[in-house]
Amino acid sequence: MSDAAAAPAQHPPGWEGLLDRDKVILWQGRPSGAVVVRGSDIFESVFGLFFAGFAVFWVSMASSMGTPRNAPGVFQLFPLFGVPFLAVGLYMAFVKYFWRAFVRRHTNYTLTNKRGFIATDVLGNRKLKSYALTDALELEQGARGDTLWLATRTDTRRNKNGFRRTYTKRIGFELIADGARVMGLAQKARRGAQ
């Protein structure tokens, strides 16, 4: 038996203490940092345009009304109440696409023989999340890149009236260049772990 076979597996720099000895990195990559508009985003963008349009209407109408006589100075700030709504509308219509691209540019993916890792470092906020390789693996191929879906996350939120709303979000390696190869590696790793 050679010395190389007897030596414990060495983890790449930065992975010390994160991986168990029996975990092996099979693939590492990054998503595309391009601005991408998906079909599912169109409805929210159109709503954002109407939202921003109403805010512009509000600000312009409130500005043109002028300040009533003998009114306190706070009435001069009345048009500014529309500015937060304008910001939200513009985010929904346009800015979110650039923000998502910015986040993807600061994201790294790692596939091991047992888990998928998603690491982000956005504006000093570092996160590392891992997901087990299960039967939920799904490959979605597109013109701008492939997405390997690893898991789904369900969040339930209550509003002030006590009504619950459930959101489901898919999680995976989004907009990668070699999705079919990564899917093959993930399926092989999952079969080996069983």
C-alpha cells in the first residue's frame, strides 16, 4: 500500500473543520453573474411598475397641492410619504434583477459525496448552508445556464391578524455551466451514500 493511499484526505484551504474525514469534494463552481429575467418574475415586475407609477402620481399630486394657510410645517413633508412606495415599486420592477446578479457573483457552490454547499459573502455577511443529497434532485436546463435543484424550503409566516401564509422556495446550484455533469456526480454520490 502506498503512502498516498494511507494518508488522510486533505481538505482544500478554507474547508478545514467544515468537512468530515469521509467527505470528499466532487465539484466546485460559481453561478453566472449575468442579469437574468425569468418568466415567473414578469407578473411581479408589472405589479412593481404600477406600484411605482402610483407613487409618482402621489408625489406629484401632493407636491402640486401646496401647503394650506396656517398649516403646520409637517404638511410640506406630505409628498415625501410616497418615496418609500416608489423605492419598493422600482425594486420589484427593476432593481431585484441586478441585486440577484450581484448576490450570484458572490456565491460559491460545492458538491461533496454527501451534501451540497452554498456559500455566500455579500457585503460582509457570510453564510454557508448545506443540503443533503436526496431523491429531490432535479436538473433544469436553460439557455443562460443550468440549475440543479437540491431541496425545497417551506416558510410559514403569520400576519398581525393571525392568518398564516406558507411560502415554498426551491434551493440549488443556480445558473451553472455544466449542470448535466454535476447532476451525474450528485446522483452517483447519492447512490453511493445509500
